[in-house]
Amino acid sequence: MALLKSTTVQKLLKLYLGEMLPGTELKNEHLKLLLDEKLLTLIKASTGRKGKIYLLPSKKEAFVQYLNSQYGILDIEGYALLHENKNADRSDALQVSNNSKAKKKATFSGFMLKAYQEIPMIYKGNKELFIPQEGCYTFRHDWEDYIPEPHVTIVGMENVENFEKISYQKYLFEGITPLFVSRYPQSQTKAMRKWLRKIPNPYLHFGDFDISGIGIYLNEYKRYLGDKARFFIPDNIEEYFKYGNRDLFNRQKVNFDINDVQEEKIKYLLNLIYQYQAGVEQEIFIQK
């Protein structure tokens, strides 16, 4: 779990309580991550001749879940008090955080895997099958010698709901043998990237079809995986943009150099984003 400074904890508490923070706070890496995860909204307020930018939580429930999964914070109000109390003991810490030592510590190294069909793998030189179980994820901690057969495509899922409901998205992946990996928990991203770089299999990134989704792909995957990585775009994506979310377009900022984009499909997607001034969230492709 990341170690948070008291100043950052106080800012998170203010956001939880519904207070707005000035946009200059985006210099804080933790708040920048919240914006990238679409958990903060940029609000422009007119003050005289200039307009000021403020930050406000988008969805309180998702904000709370993020604090829990990313930092182990169960109760942000109690956690903030704990930070100010030098005499707090381990039992106090356990009531507000799942990190009783109240400091950075080692976590499991690995990542989540899921499939809707058996996937042929090689583990320490021996062939075996990755066998999916309905309603379950597989957390793979011994990943260094766990290698999919060459014809398997690794599909990275940006959003948790899509990862949970892969069986409702089979129609998108006809013609390939997909093994799905989850971007969450983000504390395990480095382990997953090391694995993706080591194995020979292609990587297909399935995320939101907006500026933020492209940025996540380029900054967290493409820059490390190079030509083996591709951004997944359905053939009929423009039909969804006709009913896209304009709020996604209005509140997101580009965090990559558009001139450096090489993939033709991403160039096409960028054209759609600016043409319709909207974005499309990947959850729309879950078809029950």
C-alpha cells in the first residue's frame, strides 16, 4: 500500500466531505491518479475576468472503494485522525485501515487472471491448463514461469465490471483465444507488465474509448510493450459515438503527445472523439 503524507490525507478527507479543491492540487500525484481514474471532476468557476478550476469527487461510492483498494483505507475520517494521533496503537489502525503497521509494506506480487474457456499454459516447462471457474478470479503470484501457449492473446481489461463479466463479451473476441488480465489492483501493475514483457504473446488492451482510456494504454502499456501491444477497437465503434458521453470529453485532458501516436486505429479513434466531442465507456459492450 502507498504511504500517504498527512497533507495528502487531509486533501482526500476534504474531497470525501464534498469540499472542492483548487485545480493546482493536481500537482499531487495521488490526486492526479484520482482524476485519471475518473473519480474527480474538473469544475470551472468564473471569478471576475478569470475562470478557476476546482476538483470535486465524481462518485462518492467509487471514491471510497478506490481509497480502500489502493491505500487500504476503510474509514477516511478515522484514518485522518489516526495520522494526527502519535499515540495510536495497532488496534486503532485496524479499525480505519487494513494496514495495522501504518507504513508501507510488502504486498503479494502478482495479478488477476480470468477466462471463459480453458487456456493452454506452460508452467516450469510442463504443459497444463488454466481452467476457469464461474464466479471466481485467479490471482497468479508465481507468474515468472507461467507462460501461455503462443496462439493465446492476452486481453487487458481496464474496468473491473468488464473483467468480472467477460462471458458477456465473447462476441467481441471471436477468432482469438483470449486470456484476460485485470488492471486492478493497480498496486500489481509492475508485476503484470514484467510478465507481459517476458512472454511471447500479443497484448490487446480493452479500455474506455476516450482520451483517458487512450492515455492509460499509451502510458502504462504501449511504452513498455512496444509493437506487441495493440488497442482494441470494435469495427462498429462509430455507432456508439453517436450516443456517446459528452461529459467524458469535456472533463478529460490529454496526457500524451498526439503526434507520437503510431497506431492507425487510435488515430481513427481520436478523430471520432473530436468529431463527436464525446467518449464511450467500455461497459456498454457488456451484453447479457
